Amino acid sequence: MDTPLSTIAVVGLGTMGTGIAEVLALAGREVIGIDISEAAALGAVASLEASTARAVGRGRITEEERAAALARFRTADTLQAAADAELVIEVVPESYEVKQQVFRELDAVVSPTAILATGTNALSVTRLAAESQRPERVLGLHFFNPAPAMKLVEVVSSVLTAPPAVEAVTALARELGKEPVAVGDRPGFVADGLLFGYLNQAAAMYEANYASREDIDAAMKLGCGLPMGPLALLDLIGIDTARTVLEAMYAESHDRLHAPAPVLGQLSSAGLTGRKAGRGFYTYDAPGGQDVVPDALTPAAGAEAGAGRAVASVGVAGSGTMASGIAEVFAKAGYRVVLAARTQEKADLAKGRIAKSLERSVSKGRLSAEARDETLARITAAGSLDAFAEVDLAVEAVAEDLEIKQQLFAALDKVCRPGAVLATTTSSLPVVAIARATARPEDVIGMHFFNPAPAMKLVEVVRTVLTADDVHATVRAVCAKIRKHPVDCGDRAGFIVNALLFPYLNNAIKMVEQHYASLDDIDAAMKLGGGYPMGPFELLDVVGLDVSLAIEKVLHKEFRDPGLAPAPLLEHLVAAGCLGRKTGRGFREYARR
């Protein structure tokens, strides 16, 4: 099958269709944009004119290239205009009835050799193909929004698709400067299949009043390096669209993680579908606007939960990377710090690690030699918790083991002065169980730092049902002084970040188990299609497969959801000692240093 794909029709000139048309026109294709709405067609022309003008202004294309691209784009209001197209890409609303009607009409119009592509990310390509007169030439071509900027294109084959058709559109995607990933036909494919489960859980977390919309979004941006928080992303995608995708996914998987959170249906029914409506989880300056404006749910500027306790000195218990990183953060912020370990030697080694970190900052011009010396001078290394007798805030960063932490807090209870705040950095254990090891559980709170502590801006502030208001206010004030962003959450497994992150990672592993896609394709899909800084398997190997498995088990035990059960492949790798980068082998192999 020799299909040059030089003339291409795009059916549906919404945001996605217009973006695809722009990509094709700039790449030298003759493009026919088809929409029954004259306003949509005029809007597509105006959008293409404006975006190409910006491209000229930024030096990305010449004025001649812009004029040529605009000349290659024409619009029509009937599918008859697609008669000469070698490829038709439909991006009409996510409805079987609408898409099937488009395909039926195209069957009667286009040549027998034309390829018909659906841009769906939720509906069955096989079902659409089966009702076509040319099922072997029907496939999925899923671009990501905004199409001109996003590199990923998922090329979706059904069991009916002829390989030459797949080869032709795959070659086209590469010529467009995109990264094509070959996937099979299942709702959500790779990127959205992983993304929408995560978005759904974030919506459910918000609906349960576990955390505010601002804190959920800030936690995932700052804790995972994501370009947008999940609720803001739902508003961008369209809450009604997200619900449609999830309904399709749930119909196939019956996984509770894909059952749309009721709040998505409620917002959709009320017409609060996100940016396009001017209101969704957030409120915007206008329908289609990008700027969030304050509403009744917006936190008042500077509002804090009352007065806190005075903190001038901080004790950090532990000798590992996290403990030394936290001690460095507090010392840089001007606090007197006692860094206590089980032995003086371990404490000295931890302080030495801080000295090396500060020296690196000096060599990179981020810190002056004077500031380095002042920071180190504020840190006292101690071989016993007895040195915490006068600290105002004690922060533990020891092994993630409940019994070990309980023993430590029982010791802190005896050593620390009355009124001192006691904080745990646990990422997965119940804070209240740690607090009950003391005679003052009202003084205990969670301060979950992220690794590396000097670089990561997020701290999850975890209140138990027993935590005093002034303890909470104290920790929030301390976070501000050490230049960290605090997010409030309740005392349940995973808090915000891990509760949303690890089910996503677990689902990625299940995709590999089911031979749906390769490690490389899944990692590429999430980086290129979702803007993630790392693919899920890269991240799992960095975090450690044993750590990941432990967190998965905690989440499964707490929420009792079968969909959260750790993937068997993860358990098998851990049992085999393949723990990721730290052992040289995890999902991938690494060179030994």
C-alpha cells in the first residue's frame, strides 16, 4: 500500500481539530478543514492566522512559510469536500452515534484507498471500524492537546486494521515531527489510560473534603514535578470529556479506580465543565479563559489557623540522606539545629554530608562561603536524643517502620521539654499511631518532606484527630520560614502525593503485565503526552521497587480496593532482589558505578 498522504481532511474544527490542521499545513500537507459550523470554520482560520503570525514573530518560521501554510488550508461545511483526501482524521464529539454517522458518510465519499482515522481517546476503535465498509483502513490517531506543541501521537490498531495503513500514518507522524507510539484498542490507550485514573482519584479526594483543590494541585506539581495539578488539568480537558473517558474505561475494566467520581457528573450536569464554561473546579475570568479568579472557595490571603508556638531551635533525629537534608534546610533558614543519631560517629558523618552539600552550592555560585560557614555553625551533631532537651521542634527522619518510630517518640516524650512540637516525616504510616506512643499526642503532627529536602519545595502537613490547633499553626509558620510550601491533609495512608502517585505507577506495571505496551512506550507516552518529568518505570527504579511495594501494600490495606492490590510483577521483582537503580537492576538494568 503506497499512500503518500499529501491531502488530508480534518473533520471537526474545535481546539484539537484546528491544532491538527495547523500541524499538517505547516508540514506541507494540503488540508481540508470540515465543520458544519461556519463559526467554527472561521475560528479555525483565525486561529491558524494568529498562531502562525506568532511563529513568525518568534523566528520559528518565515513569512513565506506562513503564507504557504495558510494557502494550503481551506474549509468546508460538508463531508463531500473530503472526496480527494488520502487520509481523513475525525475529531468530532466523543459519541458513538456522531462518529459512526461521520464514518458512514465518509464511506460513500472517499476513495477505496483512503485511510479513516478517529481521534477518539475513549471509544472503541474496533467498534467504529466494524461498522465501516473498509474496516481494514480504519485506525486511531490520537494527538494530544495542544497538538502543535505535544510530541506524542498514539497510533491505535484494531484487530481489523491492515498493517500498511498503520505504517503509513506512523510514517506521517514522524514526518510531522511527532513521536508515534503503537498501541492496541482499549479505552484511554496508554497515556490517557494512566492519566484519567489519576485524575479521577484526585476528584474523589477533593469530593471527600480530604484536601482543598489548591493543596491537591500544589502537592502534585511540587511533589512530582507535574506541569499542572490534576483538578486544574480536569478543567482544561473539560470535566464532561473526562467523565466520558472514565465511563468508557470503567465499562471495560470494571475497576473502581475508573468509576467516575460523582462530583464529575454533578459538575457536568450543572454545566460547570471547566475552562470552556468559565467554571469547573476553579472559576475563570471568562468562558474559555485561562486566568483563575477568586471565588467562594479561594483561601483568604494570609489566613492561618491562629497563633502558633515560638520556634528558635530544631532537633532532627536520624543520620540518613533525609535527616541531613532536613537539618540543612532548617540551618539555612537561621534555626539552631541539633542533629542527633544513634552514635556520635553517625551524627558527625551526617553533618559531614551537609558540609559537602553546602560546598557544592558554593561551587555553583548558589551560596556564599560566609553563608556556608554560618549554616554549619548552627548545626550541632549529637550522639544521643538527650541533646533535644531544649529544642522547640523535634523532627524525626528515621526508618519507615512503625515500631521504630514509636520507640523514638516514646523517647522524645521523655527528653523534650513541655510544649515542644514533635513531628514525624513518615510517608505511609499512621501519624496518630506514632502520636499515641507519647503522653502528649496533641503535640504530634506529620511533616512529610520530599527527597532531596533542600531542593523539593513541598511539605505535607498531616493533622491527626488529636493534633492541637496551635501545633498546626506552628508548623505552617515554620514551613513559611524555611521557604517550603505546606499543604494540609488528614492522617490517612499516602496523604496526597503518594495516594495519587502510586496507583498510577501500579497501573503502568499492570499494562506491561498484560503485554499491552512496552516499558519504553509507556515511559515515552507519559513524558511526551502528559508532560511528566519521568516515565513511570524510570520513577519506580529511582524510588526503589521495595519502597514502592511497601507503599502499595499500605494503600491497599487502608482503602481495601482491589484495584490497589500491588501488581504481581512488582512483587516478583522485589522478591528477586531487583530493587531499581540502587541494586543495578529493576525494570531496567543500570551500569554499576
